[in-house]
Amino acid sequence: MNHNDVVALFDTWNAALATLDPDKVTALYAEDAVLLPTVSNQVRHNHTEIRDYFVNFLQKSPQGVIDESNVRILSDTHATNSGVYTFIFGDGSSVTARFSYLYVATADGWKILQHHSSAMPEG
């Protein structure tokens, strides 16, 4: 796992958003993942709760663009990427948010173990 591999994990996640299929997005998260989503106050603790969030979020046809990325390789099995991204929605609106992903290597490939996304406070 190198810097570019970690950045590519975001591209995989963003491509899953483009399918508008909540199952494809949810599959990128570890079974015990924690999601602190951008446009919901509810913390999501498992695939059922994470999927529930994406059912609603994907109705907006979101696509993300990373504005700033800070990758850290923590070990052979863990890596992080944090920074700022902007979501552009199907209706032309957008939201800029801070993000952090913690990725973990599993038997099924790299998965998101923790994902925190919060709208910029001075938006």
C-alpha cells in the first residue's frame, strides 16, 4: 500500500456513489465500521445503519472531488486519508466538508473502518 493506492480507495468509493446503489457503497465499509456522515446527525455503527444513510444520500446524485488530501500509511494493514472534499449534487448544489477515512486491510481487500465527514463550519 502506497500513497497512490490510498488515494485510489477514495476513487473507488466515489465510483460506487456514481452507481447510486447503496449496497455497492456499503460493501466498501468494514462490517464494524463507524460512519459520521456529512448530512446526518446520526452516527452509523454497522452495515445496516450505513446503508440506511446512503439510501437517502444517493438520491441527491452526489459526486465527490478531493480538494486537499493527506495520506498516512500507519502499517501494512492500516492507512488514513484526511482533508477536504466537495460534493456536487445532481441539482447543481454543493457542500464542502472535512473528511477522514481510516482504512483496514481485510480478507476481502481494503475496507473503510472509520469515515468522518463534516461540513465546513464557515461554509
